[in-house]
Amino acid sequence: MQLIDIGLAAIVLAMAIAAYRILTGPSAADRGAASDIVFFGFVGLVAMLGFRLDTELVVDIVLVCALTGFLAALSLARLITGGKR
């Protein structure tokens, strides 16, 4: 077992805890933060699997997904606050 396998397991555990928080979160902000954790955990999981499998193809996919997730987080924050800055 390599160190990267432990990292993969830790990310999966964090995603499972965040998924539970999505289901039981008392507010929309809690659910939004947990969904960001799940999404970026998935991006990290894909990046680590790409590193584990020694492929360079996932780099572009990870960058686009990270940018999309960042913009989605901003949009969700704007939606929750009602458009106030």
C-alpha cells in the first residue's frame, strides 16, 4: 500500500462525511458548503488517481472542473445571500 492510497481513502472518507452533511444540514449554507467539499473532493480524487495511474490526461479535466466548481460556489453564495455583496 502506497501513501497515495491512504490519501485516496482519506478523501473518500471526507466525501462520505460531507454527503451525510448534505442530507442532514439544517440550512442551505451548510448544504452548499458540504456540496463544495464533495465536489472538490471528487476533483482531488480524480487528480490523485491520475497521478497514481501516471497519466497526464486528467490535468486539463481537473483544471476545468476546479474552475467550474469555484464559479458554482460563488453563484451559490450569491444565491444564498440574496444577491447582496
